[in-house]
Amino acid sequence: MTGAASTTVRAQQHDTLDAICYRVYGTTRGVTEQVLAANPGLAEQGPVLPHGTPVMLPAIPQATQRAPTVNLWD
């Protein structure tokens, strides 16, 4: 969903915000915080969101590529 327009989803039974982010964006790194910022009051719902809670998912820009790493013991 990176680069697309924002959308709204509804929490399924036993959903957590990070599970929704992973399901939609494929990652939680830096995304969960942006989704929380776009949904004031969502954190007060608790770690497990009530069934049917609307969650607005903003468009997240494509992450920059990681720099290659060097392994000392190949």
C-alpha cells in the first residue's frame, strides 16, 4: 500500500494495530507510529482493538533501500 491513497479498514476480532500494519503494509517498522498519529484516540482503545474499530491507514512513502552490510565471518 505504499504510495497509494489512504484507506480505512475495520479491526477484526483480536486484532492489534501492529498486526493490521503488517497485514496491509508488510512491515511495522516506522509504520505503526504513523498510523497511530493519523488516528487520534486509537491508543486509548488498548493493545487489542475492539472488533469493528475503524482504522485509517495513511499512504506511507516507499522506504529507502538499506545500505549493504558486511559480515565479518562469511
